[in-house]
Amino acid sequence: MSRILIVEDEDRIATFVDKGLRAAGYATERASRGDEALELARSIEFDLVLLDVGLPVMDGFAVLRALRGSGNRVPVIMLTAHSSLDDTVRGLDGGADDYIPKPFRFDELLARVRVRMRDAQPEPAASTTLAYGGVSLDLRSRRAQVDGTGVVELSAREFALAEEFLRHPDQVLSREQLLSRIWGYDYDPGSNIVDVYVRYLRAKLGAGRIETVRGMGYRLVG
Ligand code: CA
């Protein structure tokens, strides 16, 4: 299992990223301070570090410098507070592999994480397809199939939602869970976007596959 270190001092964001990455099958550790992150990176071998720039005392750039200075080549994705060109250039010059401007959506983050993981080591073939009750998703080609028939075209957001359901088959997923995992922590919790996208998915995958569980959320059924 790939191991990811999340370095983020804002608890809300750290929790959001942590939960999402665990649900996507990664092992995670968290650090809220730079020195703590370096300590962890010294004792545990990580496959990837998500590194916030704005950390108290020792900022993300200093952590990155210290990591690289000690010869640690772990892939690093910087989380920049704004899409400031300055931050980006400094990060990439300092040896970061990629950066994600805040605010970001979870699916954007996951896509970047997957790219880095693929660069570092090929994923085992078994983990590239998710299937349940006649629906299958190919995570590599980003294609869906229903009942072994032709390919069903899904938009990026529809695919992310379908993936979330297939990773938790037969479980009730609340609107809030789906909203935060797929649309991000900055999305308006009163939005009905989840319901809208569930409708799109039902139209494409079959109306009976996603059940409405009154007052609770939605469930993928077999
Ligand atoms: Ca921060």
C-alpha cells in the first residue's frame, strides 16, 4: 500500500484530504508542523508528501529544502495558498514535483497524486478496475461499462462520483460525504449538485443502480 504524508496545519483541510486518500486506498500520516513532518520523513519511507506552503514556524519551502538537503528524493506536491506564480516557481525550484493551488477539489488532488504514484511505481493491475453489480470502471482509461456492453461516456465529475460509489458498494453515502469528497471543502453544503449528478449517473448507468435512502443519502446496489 502506498504511504502518503500530509503536511497541513489547517485541521479542516488535513482531515478532508486524509479521509479522501484513505477512501482511495492509500495509507496516510499527518503532520501539522514542519519539524514534525521532517521527523516523520526520517523514520518512515513515504511514497509521496503533500506539503502545505503556509505552515507555522517552519514553512513548506523550508521543509522542502531540509528534505532535499538530506538527500530525500520522495515526490513532493506543494499545496499553495493561492495560485501565486512566485510560490509556484519557488516550490518547483526548490525541488517540488508538482503544486496544487488552494482551494482545490478532492478529485483534482487525487488525479495529481495518481500521476505521481504512477511515475514512481506502476500500480498493480488488479487495482485498476472497480466493478460491482454489472458496472465496471477502468481507472486507467477513465471509462465505464455497464453489463459488459459498450463503453459509457462519463464526464470527469460523473466518473469521480461513480468511483466513490464503487469504492463503497452497498453503503449509504450521505450528500455531505459525497460533496466534500468530490466537490471539495469549499463547496456550499446547501447545494443540490450531488442530487443533480446522481440523476446524471442514473441516466447513464441505469436508474435502479443508485438507491435513494430517505433522509440519509444514496447507495449503490448490486
Ligand atoms: Ca496552512
